[in-house]
Amino acid sequence: MTDRTHGAEAGWRARLGILVIDKDMVPEIEFQAMAPSGVSVHAARFASPRQSGSGSYGDDPAGTVANSPDIATGLDYLGRIGLDAIALCFVTGSFFGGRSFDPEFARRAADLAHGSPVFTAAGALTSAMAATGVTRPMLVAPPWFNDAIGAHAVRYFTDAGHPPAGLVRYDLGAGWRDREPWQVWDDNGQQEVRADALYRQVRATVPADADGIVVVGNGLSCIDAIEPLEQDLGLPVVTSNQAALWSGLRAAGVRAAVPGYGRLFDTVPLRPAPRANPAEADRIAAAH
């Protein structure tokens, strides 16, 4: 039997796209590590769409982000592949844009992506929290998130009905603490994150009233800590990339088990998988 997990037919089960900011490697690494057999991941990169010197995304955040040159081009190219879903791995845009950002961006982006469904990682987080019963999360943020991003994240989840029990930034340790958040990012701090250190820091700081751990920031490598934290704390752990993959699989109608990456993948899909009619089933069978 032909091996269909490699080469041009690697995405025979589902093809997912991700939009990733400039030099961040983490979303691609984590999506590919977690993706079930037959699911391919395709990335496009973009420069930050934040308006220069403004510290914001203007009066129309969804439009600013969707129509920024790199993202618009990425949506165009990914859409031409004919993907099952495309995730915007950029939670900061949602945090600053507020709860209306996610559906508005998805609507505009789908047009640019030639009809491929588009969603945000932040929106996927809130859906994943609802699916796992998390109502009062402890937020774990990367060290390159400044105070303003942290405050907007707390407000975003509060407005979504998940008021955080607290927020902690991952500590990279000596040699990093005296740097500004933007310097941590520019100096490739995301490549210094370790699962064992993240595990220990969460264990040491989780509030007693938290009913789940939510890792915000697609660039914060953390998937190897998901199951150890769930096992030892007895709480669900939801991360930006894990939730985005979960949402993408559901959009594609893929219910595959993804062992090793948390109880989220054991939850019931948010909507039924699409079913082919008999004529469509015959066409698919003939094609393969």
C-alpha cells in the first residue's frame, strides 16, 4: 500500500494553514509535533501589523491586521492552496482589538483567503476553555509580553466570561531579567524556553482558585509540559498552539485522537463533522 503520509499527499486528511509573526519558529514546530497522521501544516510569515509609533492597531484593528501587506499576501497564497482552515497565530491582535476582533478578522480574512475558513488563536483559546470547563484560568505569558499586553489579555478573557485568577510571565532566568520585553524577543528569547522550567514555575505560582492553566502567546514553547501539569495539578491546560490546532481539526471535520497533548483533544467537537452525500462519496472514492 502506498505511504500517503509524505510528499505531495501528506495532507490527504486535512490541510491547515498558520499565519506566524516574523522570526517565530514555535508555532510550526508545535503544530507539526501535535498534528495527527495525514494532517499537513502550511505557514506564511508576516511583520507586525501594529501601526508605527502608535502602540495600537488603530480605530479598525481587524481591518488593520487583515489588510496589512504581509498578512493579506499570506492569506491570498494560503487560500490558493485550498486549505481546510487557516489560523492567525497572533493573540496580541485579539487582545488589543477586543472581543469583536476575532469574528471581524475572520470575516475579512476569509474573503482574502478565497473562502478558506479563518480563525484566530485567541478565539480558539476561549472555545477550548469552554470545552474543558475552564472559567477562572491562571494565564501564563511569555517574557516578551509587556505590562500593556498583559492587561489587555486579562481584559479580553474577562470580557469572554473567563476572568483570570492571575497572570504570571515565564522567567528566562539570570541574564534576561534586566532586558526590556521587546529586547527579549529581538534577542531570540523564545528559543531559550524550557518545558521543565515552565512546569516548575507554573507549579510554584498557580493560585488556589484557578480551575485551569492557559498559556497565551503562540511563541511560548510549552506543549511538552501540558500532560505533566494536568496530571500533577489535576487541572486542564490549554495553550495557544494546542487550541489553534484543535480548532483547525474541528473545522476540517477531523476527530483524531492526539495523545500526549492534554485533555482538550478528548472533548466533544464543537460542531458535527461534515458528511459527504452519496454522489460526493463516490467522487472521492474514484479519485483515490
